[in-house]
Amino acid sequence: MSMLEVTDLHAFYGKSHILQGVNMQIEEGEIVALLGRNGVGRSTTCKAIMGEVEPRGSVKFKGQEVAGKKAYEISKLGIGYVPENRDIFKGLTTRQNLMLGLKPGQKDGQGRWKMQDMFDMFENLDRRADVEATVMSGGEQQMLTMCRTLMGDPDFIMIDEPTEGLSPQMTQKVAELLQEIARRGISTLLVEQKLSIALDIAHRVYVMGHGHVVFEGTPAELREREDVRKEWLEV
């Protein structure tokens, strides 16, 4: 049984038919990169899986159909979502933002991740633990958003454009975190624009075009397919 299985997934914004029959599956502990140019439906795929956009089709998480459930219900089942827009709670410190990632009744350290894990991996979060989170840089806020989601101990996490606008040093930190996520048995769907990052850390890749998957394979197979890269990825 796959961790996540998406079958014939469609989604609309008004009359615009954004997702036009997306099919994919993700196994336990697997990093899967979802690639494609802007506007092809990568972020909408994540939102449809999470219930933030109405899905038409099947989304099964650990064998259970979740299409049609509310986002908070899907989150409780063990799916985490890090959106592209870096949602930080204003007026709260870094530590308080991390605490809000815990599920109701969950205490720090009960899952696979402790707050100290986050501080050990990202020294900037540790140094700014008791500072209002909104004063941090965009890269630091991205780290915080990812770490806050992990505090809820998801079995599967979707991360949308985590390295956008980050420095090379911070980008490397993100790559290391993604690999640590996989080592702890958490499946990951990574929406990423930078091919170098995606192909270095992903186990498999899907390429999207015109609202559906146009290529599925390993990073090595995609590197060999110049025709796919030229038609669907390169600007």
C-alpha cells in the first residue's frame, strides 16, 4: 500500500480547468519531486490533496480516501503542508510559532521531532527563539514554516518551493533537512523550481505540463531525457 495514491485528479478555479487528470503515487520514506514551469498546476495539486481546493477524483492516504475531507481533517490524519507563501503568525515569537505546529493534546517530544531538533539544525531559529518571528529574513521564515509543520509529526509532507529566494547556504540547509525527513521515514512531495536541488535529493520525479503528468521516472532518467527537459522545464 502506497503512502499516497492520486488517481485522475481534477481541480478548477472558477471555469478554469487547472488539473486535468493527475496520477501519482508516493511510497513510505520517499522524496518525490514535482517539476514543471509556473502555472502548470503543481501548487494546485498540493492544495487539492490538502483539501484547500475542491478535488475531483481520488486521493488515498495510507489506503483511506481523503478527497472531500476538510483541510483540518486531512492534517489530523498525518499530512503536513508547507505552502509557498510562508505563513508566519504575526505577534508571536519563533518558539510560539513552533508550538502552534503541535496537534491538539500533543506535547513537545512526543513525535519524531522535538523543538530542540529544530534549533540544532537551524542555529538562526535558536538565536531568535524568543524574538517575534516576523522580523526574521525570508529564508529564516521559510525554515520556521517547515519546522512548524514537522512539529505536528506528519507521516507525509508537501513542501512548495522551499528554496525560492534563499541564499546558497540556506538552500543547502533545506536540502539537508529534506534528506533528514526521509531518513525518519516521512514521505515528501517536493515542488521545486531548481532542478539541481530536486534531482540531487529526490528518489523519483514527476514532470507536469498542461495540468497533468507528462513524465515519471528517476532523476537519472530525467537527466537523459533532453527532449522532456526542453519541452516542459527549460525556459
